[in-house]
Amino acid sequence: MSKLPGSTGISLLGDKSLEFYRDPITFCERRIEKHGSRIFQARLLNKSTSFVCSVQGMKELLCDKSSVFLKDPTDVMTYMYGDNIVTTNGEEASLLRLSLMNLFTGKCLASSSDYITSVCERSLKDLSSSAEPQAVYTIFKRLGSELVLGLFLNIKAEENPEAFEEITQLCTLHWHGIISAPVNVRIPMWSSGFSTALEAKDKLMEIIKEKLELEQEGFVGCLRALPLPDASCASQHLLLFISALIPKALASLLTSFTLALCGPDQEEARARARREPAYLDQVLLEVQRLWPPFIGGRRIASQDTTLGGYHIPKGSAAMYVSYGVHRDPEVFHQPEEFRPERWSGRNAGQEGLLCTLGNGPRNCIGVQLNHVFLKAACGYLLQHYDWSLSPSDQTLQYKWLPVSRPEDPLMVVFTPLRDQASRQPQDSTRDTCTHTQAEARKNTND
Ligand code: HEM
């Protein structure tokens, strides 16, 4: 068993949190090159941390040794969102997952599919009406918020615009509290961003509790019917599900999809994705590989163990870095290139090697919902528009934290697809929706 390459230095002074949070990609790339290893150590959040940037290391961390590497109950998420599944471990986590999964699979998921289709249609139908370039991330984030608040709280933007705006703003304030926390101080009670966030959280909890008292139907009704351990569990989880993080993550993926298939160079890829649902799946896998919305996830070693053959001491942290894992050249040939075809060639059947939505027994419980949503939104864009950058010389540099996206607002001009004959089959919008609904129905049996 060898020593993990890199150094964790001494407490506080050796901390590299600022360097990591400023530019996590350069942070990892420099160390991978320096140590000649895709697993290395450094001090993060003042804790010895192993950074995992290889597919094999990620699988070991999240799957094979998931009972050794545990969620951190002292994570800042707990302070902002209260007790919920994200920072829970052991049997409690397994039981919660079993219960909550019901909301995102089967009948519940199938019943969401019409709403998802209608929100996509309403939010995306006017993209070409002004012929002006559109700031796509903002549009997609709003679409994500409409989806989340409509599905989970039954607050529909078109029916109840004031409540929708109020809750969206509260969710944003709440979320800003998390990212305002200085990385080396866990609870900055004195920070104004943090106290504003706590006020926003209190207001959100009031709204959520009222909903839980009054509503019998829909998602809230399903949630109430679940066997949950205590009375506050449902409200805590609703707070988590309506977090601003989710619309941001959805907007991140839609923005990256739009960018990946942008302009005349990608005309053929757009036409193929329009015609072939299987190819669209490959495009979406490649988008998730290259531009995962979240940088990764963190665990704590509950005992002395190993990762990739390196010694990992009990109590130290381990973090998988999705960006690094997805560019592991051992698995992904020419990893920097956008090549959807890899998913029907060399990497066919290897979607399980991605960690965009986590991996293993603690992966994202919204996996299927995300898939239905992405297919609906990207399907709508493809069936109705062509698009290109405007202006064409934008800086496309990505930022990776807190959620990945192009640093400058990505401006895109959409033109309606006039040539109906190019749409295949005859009415492909209906076809894509039908496909999405069929998938949701298929999931009913999962
Ligand atoms: C594009 C959208 C999304 C992305 C990129 C995403 C990503 C992730 C990732 C990476 C994890 C694993 C974190 C870790 O390993 O520590 C995770 C877990 C989780 N996600 Fe998502 N997620 C998305 C949407 C959703 C949605 C729509 C929901 C439900 C409303 C959801 C609920 C959860 C929950 C509850 C967990 C924790 C599971 C557990 O700890 O057992 N996510 N997600």
C-alpha cells in the first residue's frame, strides 16, 4: 500500500480551499500532472482530502466502498437545509431513499410528464419571436424553476405569478446563504448573507408547511402519504427539492447542450438528434460527461482504508471530481472532444461510468426525472429551432463553481425551423413528447 501523492501541509496554513474554489480545474490538472496520478491529496476545508479524478477511483469510492466512505453530517448543507437524506448515513439513509424514490419513479414520475412537456413548450415557444439573441442560461433557469415549483409545490407560474416570483426569490436568497459561507469557516453566523438566507429559509418553511397541511393531491399528497420517520421530515425534504440548486443544474445542462450543438458546424448533429432519439441520448450523455453541473461530492473515511491502492486514513475526506473522472483517458479516448458517437462505439453501455448525478447507492434520486426533463426540453429545441451564437465571437470560458456554465452570459439566436419536411418523422414534436411519455410509462414498472 503506497502513500497518496501530494501533501496536506499543516492545519490552516496548509489549507488550499481558496485555491480550489477559485479554479478547481487548474487545481486538479496541475496536481495530476505533477504527481502523475489521478488520485492525490491536499488540504481542503482544513481537512486532509483525497481528490479522485479517475473512473476506477470514483467507482471504488462511491460503489465498492460506499459503506466505508460516508456522507458528512456536519456539511454546510445540514445548516442550510436542516436534516435530510443528503447528509444521512446507514439504515436511516437507506429507508429514506426507499421512501423518497417513490416520488421520482413509477406513477408519480409518469404523472409529471404532461406537466414537464407543457412547461417546456410554454417557456421555449417564443425563443425566435424577437429575432434578438437570447441569454439562454437565464431562460433555462426560469424554466427549471417553473418545473420545480410547479411539480413539487403545485405553484404554477402562469396561474399564480406573484407566489411563483416570491418563492423563486426566497429560494435564491436561501441558496446565496450557502455560497456566502467562507470556505474555511463553517458557520459564519455574523455574515449578513447567511442571516438573510436563514430568514428566507424560515419563510420558505412556513409556505411549505401550509402546503403540507392543505394539499391532498399531486406531489405534496404523495409525499404526505409516504412512511417517513417524523413530522418534520416531509417539510425538510420539500425544502431540499425546491432548492435553487436544481433549476441551476438543469439550466447548466441545457446551456451546455445548446452550446454543444450550436451553429453551422453542428447542423448535421442537430439534424441527426432531431431524427434519432437514440442519438439524442448519446448527445446528452456527452454533454453530461464534459460539462457536469456539479464539481463532485465529498465523503469521510469511517476507517483506515485504500483508494486506488493508496492508504486513506480514518477521518480524512475523499472527494470525487466529476470533471476529472469524466476526462480519464484510460476510459474516454480523446477525452476533451465532444464525440457523442463514443457512446455507440468504444464506450457503448458504459453510461454507468459517469458521475454527473453521482454514482452507486447514494446517487441522485432525481435521475429519471432529469432524463425525462432533458429529453423534453432538448427535444423541443431541436424540433422547433436552429440556433447559433450571436455575436459569434463570445468568450466561452466555463466557470465550474458553484454550478458549471459559461462565465459570460451565452447569447444565442434561434431561428424557427421552417422546412417541415426536414422534421422526421412527420410530426416529430409529438413524437418526441410521446417518446418521453413512453419512457415515463416504462419507468412506472421500475
Ligand atoms: C440536473 C439536475 C441534477 C443534478 C446534476 C444532480 C446531481 C446530483 C449529484 C451529483 C448527487 C450525488 C451527490 C454526492 O455524491 O454526494 C445528487 C444527489 C441527490 N440528488 Fe440530485 N441532481 C439533480 C437533480 C435532482 C432532482 C430534480 C432531485 C429531486 C428533486 C434531486 C435530488 C437529489 C437527492 C435527494 C440526492 C441525495 C441522495 C442521497 O444522498 O442518497 N436531484 N444529485
